[in-house]
Amino acid sequence: MSSADAPRVRIPPPSGVDALEAIWTTRAMRRLDPLRPVPDEDLRLILEAASMAPSGGNSQPVRWLVVRDAELRRRVGEAYRGVARRTFLTNYEEAARKDESVARLLASALHLADHMGEAPLLLIPCAPAGRIRIEGAVFPAIQNLMIAARARGLGSTLTSVHRDDEQPVKDILGIPADIQTFAIIPVGYPRGRWGAPSRLPVTETTYLDRWGEPLPRP
């Protein structure tokens, strides 16, 4: 019997917000309460939700590294901060001087960079390096995990800027050379409020039958 066919323990989903509310209100939560630990049952639930994502041929290549140890979180946070501050300031500092919305985004990103290691959990999705189109399995799993976290009242955010220099993170966590990391996802109870993120209307992002043909407005 292959690992894909092996029996699995199923966790009955606990009560929470419904699926559509979770989708509509899952936004980047970069400010998390470092003093409120994530319950084991909620961690297990969101990982199970991630495992329900599709993958080609049901290959299930994604592996999750849960970083809970305080010293390891601190060290990963330091590695992230060095890359993130350099990248964010290079890309956004000048624009932030002229645009208040960019300034707010930069401030939020820098806060995350300075406090990444304080999040109660850091979740790192990994998969074999060099596999073609493997992202098609990784990112649906990430989205499942983040929506499930929202349903349980947990905040998260997706950041992958550490991949500009991921080796320090791999060294800290003993990740093999033939495995690549795709993101670092801090998880915890948010200090901000839930709400729908700002998005373009679908009538501006969707075409009907041919490129450029607008979707009829309701």
C-alpha cells in the first residue's frame, strides 16, 4: 500500500466561521499576540486542512515544518529580518515618502520583519527542490491552511522574502539541500481586526469567452 492509500486519522471540524466568511475576511495579520499560544488541536486542524489541498496525481509533496521552540523562532526571525529589511527598504522606501498607502504597507512589513520571531508559531511549507510546477501543490495548501486558521480565530500572513537568501533558515532548522522552502507563515492570535481586504471588482479582472471582452455587470 502506498502512503497515499494509507488510512488517515480524520479530525471532525470544530465550530468556526463558515467557509465564505473565512475566505472574505482572511487578510494579512502581521501583528500577533506573542503571549497567547496556539492550542495543539487548532494547529493540528489547520495542518489537516492544508493536507486536503489538491496535488498532481495525489502526490502530496508538501512537508510542513512547525517551529515552536522559542530560541529557534528567535533565530529564524533574525535571519528573516536581515533579508526583509534590506529588500523592503530597497523596493519601497522612496515610494513611501510620496504615497501614504505605500508608507503604511512598508511600516506593516517592517513591523513583521522586526517581530517575526515573536509569533507563537512559524509554519514553513517545504517541498523537493527542482520539481517542475510543484508550486501548484504548495500554494493551494498554504491557502487552505490560512483560511482554516481564520476560521479558528488565528491570524497569519504569507511571506516569502527570505527566499532571497534562504540558506540561513535552512541551516538553523536542518533542512536538507534537496528541499526548498516556499514561505514563512507566522501564526497566532491577531491584534488587528478581521475584515475584507481591498480588491478590484471581478468585472475589472475577468473576461468572457475572449480576451478583453468584459464580464457583464450584475
